[in-house]
Amino acid sequence: YLWPRVQERFGETEAAAIEPGSVTDSIRPVLRRLADGFDLSLTPTATAVSPLPAVGPSRPEFEWAGQAALQIGAVVHHALQVMADTAIDNWNAGKVRDQAELFRGELRLLGVEEPELEASTRRVIEALCRVLTDSTGNWLLQDHAEAASELSLTIHTAAGLEHVRLDRTFVDADGTRWIVDFKTSTHEGGARAAFLESELERYRPQLERYANAMAAIDARTIRLGLYFPLLQAFRDWAPGG
């Protein structure tokens, strides 16, 4: 430990630097006479300065919004799993709103702070209600063959084992295996199509890995998709396409 090693040397240095009486002997008051004709009016006067307003601790909006967005996504994912597991047809907007206190509690446990809690809860409810009013959202959560939410798979790669989790997977009436990822991204303003295209390119490698993992255990044709509940938007493609 550093302090025990230097404590003794520090004490010796301190004692040597300040000898008893050295301060009082060396510091004596000095009086100086002003020159004849010195004008006191020329000396600078003190200027009153208003104190700066107190600034309380605040976090940049983008910082908390980004952190809260992650937790909103986690709660929405969990709720979508519950809605699919308990039959999507049994859900409506009123039932979703009845879960507000549950969503609020989940967000709080995930670390969303009080100033953002109400807005985050409303965003969760908004996302789920938009799924219910969207035909594609309803279709994705229907009780398809071999349907599963939050399905864990292990990928064998050159670097070793990689564990992945699929938000939603099922086999449709045509025998196609779907792998769908839910994204709670939102976009204000124009250029919606460009935004969705950029999101597709951003997450394409992730879903391609999911397809590789599924192909190792399922010989069916695979189709990949990204679904955006808040935007009621869906983008899908064939692996490698």
C-alpha cells in the first residue's frame, strides 16, 4: 500500500519545511507611504456582480432518451411474448392499458428514472396498441405452426459458440420458416422509407446469423423480417438476398 510507505518520509519533509517560529519571524507587517499627489479617485472600485443562477444537475435529453429507449424495447419484447403465448386475439387496447402499472414497474426495475417513467410507460402502451391495430403485427403473433418467442439457439462459428435469441419464429401455411426481429425504433419527420432501409442494412447481418443457426437444424426455406411496432412497418427478405 502506498501511504504507509510514504507517510514517514512525508512527515520528515513537512517538519523540515516548517520550523517552529519560522513563519512568525519571516512575515512582518510592512508600511509603505503613498507618493505625494496620489489621487484616490483613480483607484479601481469594486463592481457588484450578480450571482450566476443556480444550475441543478441535469442529464442531456438524448442521454436519458437513449437509455430509456433500450428499456422500453425490453418491456415491449416481453409483452409481445406474453400476448403471443396467451393468444393475440384475446388482447385489445383496453387490456393493454390495464397493464400500465405492470409496465411501469418493469421499467422502474430496469433503471428508468422517475422523470422519464410516465413517458416511457406511454410509449410501451403505444407500441403494443399499434401492433393490435396492424394486420401484419397480428399475423406475426398468431399461433402458427412451431411458433416460439424469445427462442434461444447456439451457433457454431470459427470463433467458437455464439448464443442468440430469436424474437419470433414460426412456420407459415406455405411451409416457410420465418425469423422476425422486433425493433422499437421510431422516426419523426420525412424520409421514412430511407430510415427503414438504413435500419434494414443495420440489422441485416444479425438476422443473417440467425438464419445460419436455424438452417443447421431446419431444412425449410427461411424468410427473415424486421417489424417496427411504433411505425407499423415490416421489411422482409430471403437470407443472402
